[in-house]
Amino acid sequence: MGSAGKWALAVWLAASAARGADGRVLVGRSGVHVEDHAAAATQAAQQAAEKDLLRQIGGLAEELTGRALPPRQCWREYQWLVQQPGVRKDFCRSQELKDYGTVVTGTYRMELPDAVLARWNARLEQAHRSWLGLCLLAGVGTAGGWLVGFVLLALLDRWTLGYRRGLLAGVAVVIGLTLTGSVWLWIFATCY
């Protein structure tokens, strides 16, 4: 964890302890206008409130680590947080009659104890270190792969006595770019 992230976590935990709080409460809320079906409006409000909660989880992760989480990783972290002991997640629904019709409001309330926040922060830092290690490994592998490819290209060129140099170079570049692109796309697709 960077020194700024450690300092921010320490200040936040100290402030939580000073005000007597035992963790963090996130609230995701959304309202949906009821057109025809109240059940469909309730489901839409619940989904929108959950999306708002995911946005807040991403904001909290950025507050703790200094790095923004992509939406896919926010979803994974949300699933991990919900399974932790001591975390409470509640949903409540309310209806309000407005001038223009009924509005269904869905609210998710998620309580995260300090112990879970500390474990989560460590988990986020470990995930980032793993991703950086994978990128470093892929970078070294990419450079090594291109070097081996050029050596093989030189050997094939010598074997064909230079008569197929253009064809060999074209095929080698296409294969090299395809392999490099697919490896890096896989890294970013699985991690983000």
C-alpha cells in the first residue's frame, strides 16, 4: 500500500473511532416512476439502487487506495464484501404519490465494520500488486517472444537463402502482432 493510502486509512480509522463509529455505512438509493406495473417498478428501483451502491463501493475503494476500480472489479468486490462476517445489507422499498404519479424508491443500506474495511483494503492492495506482477511478466514475455521470433526469422531467412524474405517477414509480423495483442487483451479482460 502506498504511504498516502496507509495514511488516509489510518486517519479515517482514527476519525471513525473518535466519533464512536464501528465501520462505514453505504446507502444506494434510486426512485422509479410507476407506469403500469408496481412489481416491475420495484425491481427497476432495486436494480438502480444496487447500481448506486456499486458506484459508492467504487468510490470507497478509491478513497481507501487512491485507485479507481473498473465496473467489473467493483462487482467482484461487492460480492466479496457481502459474504464477509459482520457485513449487513438491507433493502427497503417505499412508495410516494407525487403530482405526476407514484414513485417507488428502493434503498440498499450496507454496513461495513472496520475489520472488514481493513481486510478489504489489504485485498485491494494485493490484487493491484498481482496485476502489476502479471503486467511485468507479460511485458518481459512480450519482449522475449519478439526476440525469439526475430532469431527464428533470421534462421528461416538463412535456410531459404533469402528468396522468401518478404513472405517470411510479413507472416512473422502478423503472427507476432496477433499473439501480442491477444495476450494483452486477455490480461486486461481478465483483470479489468
